[in-house]
Amino acid sequence: MSHRPDGIPGRDLSDAALVREVRQLHRTRHATFLEGSEDAFETHTRRMLELEREYLRRFPDAVSPDPQRTRAGRRRAAGLTA
């Protein structure tokens, strides 16, 4: 088995493993930011972005924003647009 210091490439993960890895990265983000070295934070950021991009590629409909969290959605809710 080969050594992979940056983890298994996101494209090679199963859907379940990808979801699990993204959740784990989000759970550890704050601690890495506050307590990790600069290198650890940069590595975490690269991995997080890689896996988030892969998640978006595979599940584009799962990440659409709540209309109430967009300017256009809030304007519609307030009756300011037709």
C-alpha cells in the first residue's frame, strides 16, 4: 500500500467516504485554525477545498442555498419584487 500524506484523492472516494470525510473536516476546522501550525492549517484547507469541490461535482443539487439566505429570496419574501 502506498503512503498518501494528503489522503486518498477525492475522486477515488466512494460517495459514503466522501461525505464522511467532508463532515470530519468541517468538525476539525475550528481546532485546526486555532491550535494547528500554519502548515497544518494550509494542509487542512487544501484537503477541505479538494473534497468540497468533489462533493459539489457529485451532488450539485444537495448544496443549493435556502432562498431566504439570498438577497433575491429575501426581497421576494418582503414583497419588494414581482
